[in-house]
Amino acid sequence: MTASATKTLRRVRITQDDILIARWAALAIALAVAEAGLPSPLPGIKPGLANIVTLLVLYRAGWRAAVWVSLLRVLAASLVLGGFFSPGFAMSVSGAGCSLLMLGGAYLLLPVRWFGPVSLSLLAALAHMGGQLLLARLWLIPHNGIIYLVPVFAGAALIFGLVNGLIVAWIQQRLEQEP
């Protein structure tokens, strides 16, 4: 490299926050990949185990870090599972985006005492489901019959959102008890 080319290169500083986000994202990616191997009663219905990590990051490091972890998880898991730029990837991005917007609204705009891990998890799960069904209706299945799937997917979102929220509340409680 010439001296002038070397001068134009910038050094990227890696902060402790970057390292923590990378660690959280790695855990979320591992959970997403492991979850892909679980059998599903219906296509598109999964527990969303990686969302536990996103909620923990939201509480521990804030919304911006949670956005990074969630987006890195969606990108990396789709690359690892071979679905990058597939319809499944688009569904995952739309669900994650709607979920993050809901979490941002609830976490940043309203008093935190109104929302605990369970209620945030429920809101995020319902927003995720809503975003995916909306994209499916607008792009993949342009037919109003998709409305009949809403109760099934909403029920799954409520069940998995509740379970994931309880797991996050339990983990939070354990982390607060540590000295």
C-alpha cells in the first residue's frame, strides 16, 4: 500500500459495548439456529427463543443495543441457515422490525413501571406476528383468506410471548440477586 492510501484508512475503535453486543448477538444467533431444528406444528410458528436475548439486552444495555442484536441475529441466522434474501428472510426482517418498533415505543415513550418483561414480551410477540402476517398478505399471499390465520398465530404469539417473558423475568431476578 502506498503512503497516501494508508493515510486514508481509518482505524475502527472497538468499544466494550461493541464486544457485549457481539456476545449477545452470538448467543441469539445460536438460539435461532438451534430453534430452526425444532419441529413446528405449523409453518411459521416457533418459540422465538432468540427474543429472550433481545429483551435481556433491552433491559441491560438499552434499545439501541437490542436493535443491533436483533438485526445481527436475523442477518447471521439467515446466512447460516441458507435463507438469506429468501421470503423467510423477508418475513423475519418484517417481524423483527415491527417487534423492535413496538419495544421502542413501549420502552422509550411510556413509564417503565407500566411494562415488565412479560408485557414487553407479549407486545413484541404480537407485533412480530402482525408484521409477518401483514407482509404475507401484501406480498406472498395476496388474498384476504389469510385473515383466518390470525387467531392461530395470535394464540401462538400469546403463548410464546408469555413463556419468553417469564423466562426473561426469571433471568432478570437472578441477575439482580448476584453481588
